[in-house]
Amino acid sequence: MKRSRQTRRALFAALCLIPVIAVAAWQILPPGREQFATVQVSRADIESSVTALGTLQPRRYVDVGAQASGQIHKIHVEVGDQVKEGQLLVEIDPSTQQAKLDAGRFSVENLKAQLQEQRAQHELARQKFQRQQNLAAGGATREEDVQTAQAELRATQARIEMFQAQIRQAEASLRSDQAELGYTRIYAPMAGTVVALDAREGQTLNAQQQTPLILRIAKLSPMTVWAEVSEADIGHVKPGMHAWFTTLSGGSRRWSSTVRQILPVPPKPLDQTSQGSGSPTSTSKSGSARVVLYTVLLDVDNSDNALMAEMTTQVFFVADQAKNVLTAPVAALQSGTEPDSQTVQVVAKNGDIQQRNVRTGISDRLRVQILDGLSEGDHLLIGPVDGSGG
């Protein structure tokens, strides 16, 4: 019993010495890299890109207007309807155009009747002139009567030509009236989707002052991204350049495209009016000129109708890219002593810090490609060195 009690005492004393031994060992052993804020060099895909915001619009659309005045009698479509080319869209009350057309037809008929009468007069004048010529050949009439008969023949011929010209003019006016009557029935100029409807049944249109817009038809595939790129970045964007974009509603989905066109001037003209130096539209807070945005166009297939007009997009114009290469955070790099050189601080497992020169490639502004000077798995210092580890 006495020996068992001594064993328990010895065991208790040993347990009490464990923390003391651990503290002593911590003070004797050198500290490791766990005391530093480090990141690892790893392999990843990286791309250098220019970013911009954009808006989606249909690539092809047409605004359908009214070329005839009058009250809208019937609208056969609603917003969102699919229409075919040549489909009847809108009917305008044709009463005014029909009355004008009828009046034109009556005018043509009246002129044709007068032409027939004049041709009869011309035939009579021709006979008179022929008779005077026959009499003159036998010396039985005066020369004056022959000349009078000839003048009357020419006059009737001139009146025939006059009526023929009036008929052609009236028929041209009649064709115009017929076309105007046809404008009271508006047909789809192309197949697509009705995306806007700006008129209502019963509304009166006045096509004499301007062409009233009634609706818009658009093809929803392909769509076009109208991206706004700042003048600082527009020099890096080229036609044919690969790009991709995301939308707020698309989650992590990416749409790929290429640059179709770069508009040579900003979408809105620069304000040429004289403004004071303190105007926010003329200068920024730093005193530099305001930012000018240029429009870049990209087309994208939309056969699944996932994209809609006026959606906001985040566009990335890819200038360069690399797959499965060594990368490191930009925060771990420091400027070197030589021009265009970069240095990093590599932390060994035992906590030693070594400064190395590295050669870098493309960057996505968060990470940079490492071409030379580092190996996969190296730990790089990104925070200040702790004085206790110094």
C-alpha cells in the first residue's frame, strides 16, 4: 500500500513538470514561419484584361411608324408577341384616305371623258382642213380659209396632248392616294418580337408633321453589348479581340464574344459651352479633364433567351492569358533596385527570410504570373516582419 502511494506521487510530479519542460523547449527551439503572414506560390490560370460596364441591346430592330394620319382602329399585337414578316399589326381608320382616293378616280374619269371629246373635235378639224386643201387644189377657196383650218387642227391636237398630260398627273396622284390608303394597314417589316408599344386604339395620329412611332420589333438573338470603355483603356481594345461578360441575373455564367466595332467618337458630343473652372462636368477634383467613355460593340448568341434588353453587363476584354502557370499575389511583390525588376521575400520553414529577384509575366491586378525565380509551394511574405522574429 505504501509503495502504491509513492508511485502516485511520482506520477503527479511528472505531470506537473510537463508544462515547465514545454515552455523551456519553446524558448530554446528557433521560431518557424508560422509567425509570419505568408501566401504560397501556386499554379493557376491567369488573364490580363480591361474591364468595363455595358448594356445589352438587340442587334437588329426596327421602329414601326405611321405614314397615314387618322385614328387607330385596331392594334393586333401586344408587347412580347412573336410576329412574322408581313403580318398585319395595326389598322388606321381609312375614311379620309378612301374619300381622297375616290375623288382622284372621279377626276381621272372626267379628264378621260374630256379627252374623248377633244379627240372628236380634232377629227372634225382634220376633216375640215382636208376639205380646204382639196378646194385649194381646185382654186375654189381662199388661202386664208386653208390656214384657219390648219390652225384649228393644230389647236385640237395641242388640247389632246394637254388632257393626256393632265390624265398622267391625275393618275400619279391617284397612285399616291392608293399608297396612302395602303398605309392605313401597317404590316411587320421583319420577323421578331414586339418589344415596345407606344400607341393605343382610338389614338389619333398626325403623319403630316412627323412620323408617329407605334411599336418596335426586335430580333432577340443575337444581342449586342454596348460597353463603355474609358479613354485610359481604349487603346488596349482592338476589333476581333476576345472578350467575355457576366450579368447580374446570370450568376457565375460567362458569355464569350469578340469585339465587333469600336465607335470612333463618344456616344454624346462633348459639351462645347464655356463653363467655369469649378464646373463638375469640365474638371474632376484633381483638376484633370473629365473621363471620356468610348463605346465598344460585341455580339453574342441569345438562342436560349437568357439575355434581355437593357441588362447591365460586366465586360472583360482579354489582352493576354496563360493556363496552369505559376502565380503569386501582387501584394507579395516589391519594386526592385533595378528598373522593371521585382523582388519577393521567401520565408523558409524555419522562419528564415530570403529576398529573391523574380521575373514576372501578365497580371490580372490581383495575381501575377511568375516566369523565373520561384518554385511552386514557396511561401512569400505579405505582411510586416514581427520584431520578435527578427
